Amino acid sequence: MKKLSKEQEVKFKKLGINTISELALLIPHSYEDYRIGDKLLPHAAQMIDATVESVYRAPNSIQITFFVHNFGHRVMGVLFHPKPYMLHQFKVGEREYCYGTIECKNGQCSMSMPKKVTKVGAITPKYKTSLRNDVMGRLVAELLTREILLAEGIKEDIIEAILPLHFPTEEILAQCELREESLAALKYLELYSYMKQLAGKRRYFQALVSQKSNYEPFAQKLPFHLTQEQITAIEDIQKDFAQDVAAKRMIVGDVGSGKTMVILAAAFMMLPHRSILMAPTTILANQLYEEAKKFLPDTKIALVTNRTKKSSLEAYDFIIGTHALLYRELPKAGLVMVDEQHRFGTQQRNMLEKFITQGEKKPHYLQFSATPIPRTLAMIESAHIDVSLITSTPFEKNIDSKVIYKQDFTELLTHMRAEIAKNNQILLVYPLVEQSEVLEYQSIDEARGYWEKNFENVYVTHGKDKTKEQVLLNFREKGDILIATTVVEVGISLPRLTTVVIVGAERLGLATLHQLRGRVSRTGLQGYCFLYTNQKSSERLDEFVKTTSGFDIANLDLKYRKSGDLLKGVNQSGSQFKWVDFAQDNAIVKQVKEDLSSFTD
């Protein structure tokens, strides 16, 4: 790989790039043809080889009479609002090469803002960057050679397609837009550059614990069968634990895909060594603790929340807690897990890992997420973290999804009363807590009076409610209707919940709608998801109600949103992708991944 000079490094910094691949991606926005032609082309930018016959300085312009040798014609050059350096640029009797657009009227031709050119005879790329065009041109000429790009690991066919964009021929000049091969090469190079940098950031550490484990004794005692994808994820972790290198793996599962069993299998396989699991809420930590006690009966398990007394945790094999773990002295552990990882900051996740790192040795690290990501994105992420996807659920969910409007309200009330009569529960999700001038939907404060007057056992909570966890627990036991904001998107298990009504559904991302829909029918009951909107129609919501897989939803989200929104959630990068379309370019991502692994092997 080419080592940059100090001067080149300064220029890269100015351009905001790190690699030669990224330089190749900064393609010109246009080209100027500095070759001398022998035909005058009206309304077109072209070169003239001309002698200056006269120069007249008016108050706001300079008028120059050129005799153009290549056309045998006089042309009037006009410099409007000339800058000081232009005042003495043209001298009578001198022969100049100039570039500009020529317009002709009634046999009189003029060139506005003629530009003196020294590099005659070439097609010159024009770049829109923070460097001057000539400086950028020199940098490109120095670094974008076939040899240097091959040394970067870029394939020959990609180089062949990219180089003509920087070193143009007449063919490039004739194109109105990028050819398909050029576009495919830019997409490939953009992904190659990004994934190569991701892979470079991944650091390998020796594992605190390395052991061959067997999950089957755990699986055999379960009162149900694990799904094939649960088993695949568990076997990925089993292989991780056998390595000397500390694992870094993300397990992405759809809502209700059974990630808890994967967590418990991982803790079982780590025995006799300790595991630590951090969950985002007390309710979730409690649920995981109860499940662990049920399915790992012979394991000493501790629960750590803000309410737990601070005593030694040395005696426990499996410690489950909230972020309260970050304020405790933690014993040595072979495995650290974080559930709903996106709800913790990067710093919090790193702190947990750091607490039990010993010298250069680190624990195995698993993070779990219930927000499905597009497969394309999972593949990209796998350049710096191993990824396991769980796309199926242990049982088929039976949820009817429907977009509803104002005229459907009476029918909705009938449905709600029928569900409550069956001892089932209903969730109403509102977009806001308080009234808004801007939004045309009722807030929780405005709507609750109606529901409390017409129904019994109505509970209300929202994100800023300090008692929300208690409200959710009370509702689970005694409630008929829960009115909330998207606070219930993840977390508490509500086995009797069969209906969710989402007010102003078009305002939410499809992934959030899918998470909310995933709250119902957790135990196989018939479920219902109603998306209420004041819009006359919504293609996005119509597509959503036909789709049940979170991974397909994530792809739909890509279709309707900029991919940067999704990327921010995963790697905090914003969208640095100008060419790649994540909804369409799965095959290119796959190819880049294969090529990168063969280049680094």
C-alpha cells in the first residue's frame, strides 16, 4: 500500500478523506475541453487561439476584441465586474488561448468571461472540492495510477471503470450521465473503502476464557424445541468461546424471535465461568432474571438494580442487572452481554466491558438487538463485528394489521369491547403527551378523558413518567386499556395484550411500528394492529400491513428513508454513502465482502 507524503496527508485532511480509494470516489462534476477546434460552435464552451486587437475598459466591464485564428473570425470578449488582477490580463498584440462560451447574433460573436488557458489540447476534469482545481488535478495524477490502486487491493475491472472518470477521453465527454459500469464501479469502491476501514478498526484481544462448550444439555431440558436459527446463533457463540480471541458479536433478532434463550444458552456454555448481562430497564432485567431462574435452575443468579443492596457478587455465576452494574464492583467474568444494546450509549457499553478486562485480556462480548436491520447492512457491519441474524419466531404470530380512518372509529370501539369481554388487553399509542398547535392528532392529555369515561381499568403512562414501570406492572395484572407513547416499544411482556392502536401512525418509522405491533400476540393469541391516520392514503402504511418480517420491514424502511438514518443507529456514521442503495445493492455488498476476505487472507 502506498504511503502518503506529509504534503499529501495535509491535502487528504482538507478533503476530509483517509484513503486513496476515497480520493478515487471524488469524481469530477464536469469536464472542460481545451482542444482547439476549427469550427465555431454557437452556445457552446470552446477554445480559441486568438490575437488581442483592442482592449476597452468601461466602468463595470472590460471589452476585448479578439481575432480568432482557428475560426478566421472576430469575437468580442467581455469581462463583467472584473477583479483587479484581470485589468492587465489582456494586452494588445499578444496571442492567447482562451476558453469560454460563444454566442452569435446578427453576425456578431461574443465570449463572456474568457478564461486564459495554459494547458492546451487536453480534456480537463473540474472538481468541486476544498482544493483548488489544479492542486486536486495534480494529487489525482500522483495517486490514482493503476499500480497504486492494485496495491490497495482494488480489482482490475473496477480500476478500468474508475480511471477514465479522472483521466477523461472524448467518449466520457460525450456522455450526458454516468454509464452503468461506472456507477456499479463507484458503488463497489464506496463499499470496499468503507468496509476495509471498518475491518481495520477492529482490534483483536486475547480472551479471558477460552473453552469448548456444549449447549445440548441446556436445550434438552427445555419444554420446547429451539428454532433452527436460534440453534445457529448459539452454535456461532459456541465457536466464539472456543477461540483464543475475545468474541465481539451482535445477535439481531426480530420481535419475539426468542433471543432470551440464546442469552441463557450463552450463560450456560460459559459455566463454570461467570457471565454478566446488562438490560436497559428494571422490568426487562426482572423478566430475564425470572427466565434465568426457571431455565438455569442449578446456576447461582444475582439481580442488580438501583434497589439492590451493595454486597459482593463473587458467589454468583450469572449476574443480571440494569446500568446499576456500572456503579458496582464487578468480579471477573468470561462473558459480558448487553440486551437491547441500542438503548445504551457506546460509552456505557464500553465501561461494562472495561470493568472486567484484565491487562490485555478481555471477556467475550455479545450484544443483542430487537431492531432488525437490513441484511445488506448486517453484511456491511460484519466487517468489524460478527453478526448473527434470527429472522424466524418460535411460533407463527397471528396478527391482523389494518390502516384505519376517522369513519372506522365506531367499528374500533366494538372490537375493543369484544376483546375486553374475552379478558384481553388493549394498547393505545398516542404521538404526544400534551396538546400541540402543530399536530392534528389528540395528545394523551386530551384523549384520556374520553377513554376513562367510557371504559374501566384504564392506565396511562409516557416516557417522562417516573412511575411508568409500576404503571406497566399494575396494568399487566389489572388493566383493560393502556394509553401510552412509544414507551412500550420494548420491554415488558404483556401476555394478555391482543390489540394495539397506533394514532398518527404515518409519523413513525416502520421499524418502530413493527416493534409496537410485536407487543401483541406474544403467547399465540389472535392479535390486531390498527394504524390510525388522518391522511387520505399512505402507500408506506399499506405496504407495512402486508409485511410481518422485521427484516423485510427494515428493507421497506430503506426504500422510504435515506439509508443514513439506519446507519446512524448502527455505526453512528450518518450516511457517507453517495452511490450505494442499500435496498438494491445487496449483490455488490456480498461481492465486496468476499473480495475483502480474500485480500486480507
